[in-house]
Amino acid sequence: MRFKEIFDIVLPAIPETLIMIFVSAAIAFIIGLPWAIITYMTRPDGLKPNKVVYAISNGLINIFRSLPAIILIIILAPLSRIIIGKAIGTAAAIVPLTFAAAPFVARLFEGYFLEVEPGIIEAAKSMGANNAEIIKVILKETFPQGILGITMTIINLVGYSAMAGVLGGGGLGDIAIRYGYQRNQIDVLWTSVLIIVIIVQLVQFIGNSLYKITNKK
């Protein structure tokens, strides 16, 4: 197959993949960060311990994280149909991808919060800071790690989006399966793989660069 033919097949799938990845990552962050804060605050040794809230929040994170992404994509197809109006396509794939990524974000950021030096929190308390102000201090302290966490989430979503493509989500995963595997067009398969690798490398490079800029320690 000539380069132009491969280009015509693969090119439309690139924006589909990028939309799935970055929209899902943005929504997952919007959901996952407050989720992490709630889980962190309601821990038995947290700022505002609450056994019931912590058990529910922590339990939901564990449940969603225990399910493989491809299983989530299958079982959440009806929810995609309710929210988006269809169960296949790029927009529909964003729903299960978000559900796969949000608990990952929540657990990552909860871990970052727990790594903050207790002395920093105690210093904030001694200055009369309330819980909201202490959370602001913690967010500021963990900002560089948060960038790495978001980077890791986006890279995971690249893999998840390929799985979504197998089940009709579109994007490079769909192209790799339909053309590379089912039609045995290996050149299309490897072109799709190469583009996915390039996306991952770019995301990692940008994430590492931003981490170095923001990490003043």
C-alpha cells in the first residue's frame, strides 16, 4: 500500500484518539481530584475523619480500579447510550475511559497528599489555618507530583483508547484492528503503532519538562 493511501486511512484516526485521550483525562481530573481530597480528609488519621464516607470513597476507588478497562468499556456501554445517545464512536468511548481513569487519578493524588511532610501541615494548623486552607497548602506542595500523575494518566488513556477502538470507539486502535489485523495490512498496523508511540513520547516529554520547571526542591 502506498504512503498516501496509508496516510488517508490513518490521519482521521489521530484526532479521534487525541479527543478520547484528552477529554477523558480532563473529566477524570475534575472528578478524581475532589475524590482524592475527600478520601484523604476522611481517613481515620485525616483532617476530618469519617468512617462511613471513607469506606464508601475508598471502596469505590478499589472497585473501579480492580476492573480491567476493556470490561468497563463493555459494561458501561448502556450508560454511554444514555449520556451520549449511542454506545459506539469516539464520544461514546469517553464515558468508560473517564470511569477507568478517574479512580486512578483519585488514588494517585491521595498518595501524593499522604507524602506531604507532617511538619508542613502542623505549621499550617499552628497558624490557624482551617481545613480548606490546609488543603490549599497540600495542593501547592504536591503540584509537581500532580503533573507527573496527570502525565501518567494520559499515557494510560492512550492504551485504554486503543482498547476502546477494538469495541467500536474509533481512533488508532480501531484502525490497527480493522486494517492491520482483520485485513492483514501490516503497514497500516505499524503506522498506527508508530503514531501511538510518538504520542506517548511527546506526552512524557512535556510532562517531565513541566515537572522540572515546577519542582523547586
